[in-house]
Amino acid sequence: MKTLVIGASKGLGKALIEGLGEAGDTLLGVSRSRPENLMARAGVDLRWIEANLGEPAMAAQIIEQAVIEDGHPGHEVLHPGAPS
């Protein structure tokens, strides 16, 4: 299964990246930057898109990029970050 996690660098989003998936699954993490200490479960293909989703046009572009590059995720996890 492919899962898209938005706001994946900390908090609940990071916990989802670290806890979701089984061997053979793909996780697509989206955040402003990828944390150095982030690890997915063994056998999970973790891919990253660095982006600031504060603008709706950027959010649409990221979703489109994920769909074009990886096919439609089997399950989407949308975790909006708190405004800064």
C-alpha cells in the first residue's frame, strides 16, 4: 500500500511515518524538511517531498506530484501542521 503523510516531520505525522506500513509498503512523507533521525519500519520504502504547504497551490502541486510519480496512494493520511 502507498500512504501519503502530510506534516510528517514531527508530532503525530512523525509517529505515523515511524509506525505505519509493512514490508513492501511505500510511505510518502511531506514537510518543510526531512528530519535526520526519522526511520520507517523495516522493509518500508520511505520517500520524501520537501515543501511548505502554507499555500493551497503548493498543496495541490504536491498531491499531483505524488500521484504522477508514484501512482495514487492507497490510503491518504492528512495531518495539517499548526500555523507558525
